[in-house]
Amino acid sequence: MSAPHRLPNLLFDFGGVIINIDYNRTLEAMRALSRAGSTIEFTQAAQAALFDDLETGRLTPAGFRQGLRTHYDLHHATDAELDAAWNAMLLDVPLQRLEYLQELRRQGYQTALLSNTNSIHIAVINEMLRREYALDKGIADVLDRVFYSQEVGMRKPGPEIFEHVLREMNWRPEETLFIEDSIQHIHTAERLGIRTLFLPPPATLTEALPAALRAFPDPVSGR
């Protein structure tokens, strides 16, 4: 009798995979606050050191706001205005995605989140999830473990944060599927031997992941 097929471990990105994101909304909101009509150096593909420092916990929210004022001619903007502009990129978390994550756990999949993020965004997203879906711990209520860059002091695409997650979860790379919408992060995961599902728009989690799971090779048999 053959051994049962082993379920892959599932490692999810947050923005663009679970929560809908529109980076342009923040760029435009920051431009509207700037007297010079300039905007911030922050995109899906690359960002300035100020944002790296926020996302790895080296900079407090207060320090981040001051950095925005200093680097982008936003001296007249209030804390509330800066936070609103920074949070403008955060859209919605479709209920269908949350229900799918919960169903995956019921089916026996181990699940974790790996997100480049910061305390300002985390607070807003988790409050939204509490208000709209009664998730007391936010996204952590529908996953086995959550890894935020600003809490572990590392960020994607650095290999160290992937290695940290694998150690903490006791996962093997070849038995893990990483679902992500930023290609630079996909490349790092693949170099580490992690299997990947690239999810660029307009692809969605609930449409693409079922097929990827059906095609995932058995780590034992290789088929």
C-alpha cells in the first residue's frame, strides 16, 4: 500500500495576495501633501532606505513620519495626514480569500504568512479585519503563524527571512509552496529550493492556488 500524499506547507505573502493593494494611491496621496509636488520612493519593486528601516523595525512610526517630512518636503503635514496617505494603498480583504485560508487549514495544510510590513499598516489591517469579519487577532486568526518583517528585523527579498521562517516552522524548502506577487521575492525563494506560485495581477489566490496544489509533486515520491 502506497504512503499517503504529503500536503505541502503554504507560505503566503500578504499584500497583493490576501489583501488588495494599490501602491499608486499612496504615491498620489503623498504627492498631494508635498508643496513641491513630488512623491515618495516606494514601489512594489524597490524603495528607499527610509521604508526599509520602517519595515525592519529600525525606525519607529514617529521617526518614519519625521523622515517623510525631511526627505519629501512634507514639513506642514500632520501625523494623521501622513498616516492616511501611507495607508491609502491598503484596500480590502475579500471574504472569499479568508474562507479559503480557513478551509485549507481544515484540510490539514500548515499555513504561515511572510510579509514586508510595518506597525502602522498592521494596526490598520487588523482593525479592519476585526471590524468587518470579527477576527480578534486579525489575519493571525486564519493562519498557523504570522511573520512580519518589522518584528523579525529582516525583509524580503533577503534569504535570511525565508530561512528564519523555515527554521521556525520546521519546514523543508522542497515541501513548501510560497505564494507571492513580487517577482524579486519569488526568485529568492526559488534559489533556496522553495517551490513558488507567482501571482501577478489579475491572478487571484482563490483562482490560482487550487491548480498549483493539484500539481504540487509529492516530496516523498517526487511525482
